[in-house]
Amino acid sequence: MTALASLSLTGRLAALIAARPITPQDERAAALFTLDAMANALAGRRTRPGAILLDWAAAEPLTTGREALLLGGLTHILEVDDLHRASVVHPGCVVVPAAWALARRRGIRGRAFLAAVLRGFEACCRVGMAVGPAHYKIWHNTATCGPFGSAYAAGDLLGLDHAAMTDALGNAGTQSSGLWQFLATGAMSKHLHAGRAAEAGLLAADLASRGFSGPPQILEGEKGFFKATCADPRPERLLADADAPWQLTLTSIKPWPSCRHTHPTIDAGLEIAARIGNRPIERIHVVTYQAALDVCDRVVSNSEYEAKFSLQHTAAAALTDGRVDFASFDAPARARLAATAATVSIEAAKPFTTRYPDAWGARVTAWLGDGATISAEREHAYGDPENPLDESAMRAKAAMLLEYGGIAQPQRFIDAVFALAEDAPIPELPQSVL
């Protein structure tokens, strides 16, 4: 075999991932993230973008690639899917749909499927950590880095050797795309980003299994991914800390249905709400990191989707209502909370700017009508690996999503996904889902 040092970055990444051991605890964690992704997909059907995706899927035979696109798009609609902080990638909505669609069609069982999910998360998160912070200002990391994850997961399930896996990753990278421009109008593109990333990686792996070559230097080449899309790449992060825990276990789970950048503010705001009682709020100030402002500085929210990407709206919801759920973003809630949202000022400042992206934090301060001032701070929001949802909370979240999606007997599906760690077959999706 070619010496590792002489390989391209893509080849070295493939070798690093293939060499990593997997424990039963890692498999259990992968089952949790699989459950979270698939519960999000099933709940995403009950939305307008979900209905459009389902209508599109029904128009032609549902191939494996089209199913991956459909499930990926559905998973990312409600904004409650996972988020890997250091890469700013939502890996579950890309990796799990591609692996699920392929494993179901090929009759692959639980443990091989979970291993592919772990390895797919590793690939897209490591690429995401290497793109540098400037990439995220224009490019949606889930869309651009996601294909590397779905390609690795699909390639793993297809049994690709090292050369073929390098080809798959090369052709995954050449399909990378996805721009933030959709935020200007609240367009549905973000869901397409997830779906296409899932489909693109699966296609790259499937072609590689047939001998279709890809560029081995897709990352570092003179006309490659870093040169094209990264003003300040950090290629050294791609292969750093080879013995660190699997990136899947370092990924955050969302407890609230909004952009993850809003979650430290929500978490701190809920603490304040519990201390306010019935006292009126005069104004609110949020201190956080710059990326949160870049994506979520939105005083007026004209749609449910815009409200999910608004620090002002989510702060108002958390402090006023003492809860944030699906109803927090509908038209009546936006109208009711608009005046409070208008009082919210935001800024990016230390220590949060220096800790990001390794820590996503915020400090919230509320000035009350009686003259009192109350503050709360979060270095790590609820759902981060440092403050995780336990298995009971994960089951409860999945049940909530499945019930929202109209799934009867959600516990049956939850138990079937958990059984993957015991090498059970990939379960069928509940009846009438696709």
C-alpha cells in the first residue's frame, strides 16, 4: 500500500477514518443520532416544504438517490436536527438519509449501518473543521462539506477499498455547493442543500464502486475545494487529533426548533424567565459570537422560517413565555412577541467571540419594569456534548417529533432504531410515509 505520507489529503482522511476502532458505546451513540435524524425526517413531512418534496418524490420511481434526497431534505426542515459546532455542519441530515436509503435497499443490518454513520459523520465534520471561518459567511457548510460524509458512509456500506473511497470523496467534493443567499427571502433552498448533499455523496460512492475515478487532490489542489471556496482554510485540522472521540459523539442535539446559533440565547433566556415571574420586561441585551449575528440578526420576522433565524425573536419567546416550541414561531406568536423582540439589542464580544467555534455561548441580560436587572450566561447550551440530552430525553424528543409527524405508535419505531445496535435489520418507515 502507498505510504500514508505520500497520499493526498483525501486519501489520508480515508485511511484515518478506516483505521479508527468502534466500540459498542459508539454504536449506541450512532443509534441515538440515527433516531434523531429519522424522527426529524418523519416530522418534516407535515410542513409545506415537506409536502412539496413528497409531491416531487411521487412523480417518478423512487430510486435510492431520490430517496436520499427526499429524506435529507425532510430531515432539515424543522430546524431540530443535530449540529457539529467545530465544523458548523449538520451531519445527520446528510449522512443518515444516504446510509438509510442504501442500507434498506441492500439489506444491510444494524451494526454495519451504524459503523457507516459514524464514519460518514467523521468525514464531513473533519472537512468542515478544515474550511476555515470565512467559508461559512457565503457557503452553507452542511451543503458543501456534507457530500464527503454521505460519500464515505455510502462507500463504507458498498465495501469500497481505499482507492475507490478516495475516488468517491473526490467526486463528492466536486459536487459541493450551497449558498446562504436563501436567507434574504426565507426561500426553501436550505432543505435542498441537505437533500442534494445526501444524494451527491451516494452517487459518488456508487460510481466509484463501478470504477468511476475522482480527483484525489480535490481538497488541496490548485483548482480544488479549498482554493475555490475557502479564504482562510485550515487544512491541518482535517487530520488533527486522530485518536479523539468520534466526531459524532462531539455533535450537539437540538432541544428547540430553531437555528442552533439561537440556542445559547434561548437556554440563558429560559433561566431568566424562571426568575422573572410576572414582572414586565423593558429591554433585553444579548452578547454572543459574530457568526450568530451574521446568520440570526433579524429584528422583524416576516415568516416562521425567519423567526427561527432571529436572535431577537427567540430571546423574546424564551423570556416572555418561558418555553420555545413549534408554536413559538407561528404568525400569532410572531405578532404577540414583536414588541418585545424590538427591544432586544445584540452584540458580538469576548469571551464568546474567542471561544467560537469550539464553544457556542451567549449572555442574556433583562432589564425589568421594577428596576431589577437579571443576567444568565451559557458557555455550552443544552444539547451540547458538555450538557447533553440523556437517552430518556432523546426518546422523548423523538416521540414528540413522530407524533407531530402523525406517526401512530411512535415507540415501536424508536425501539426498532435502538435495536440497530444489536444488529437488527434497518426498520421499515412507518406506513404511508413515502
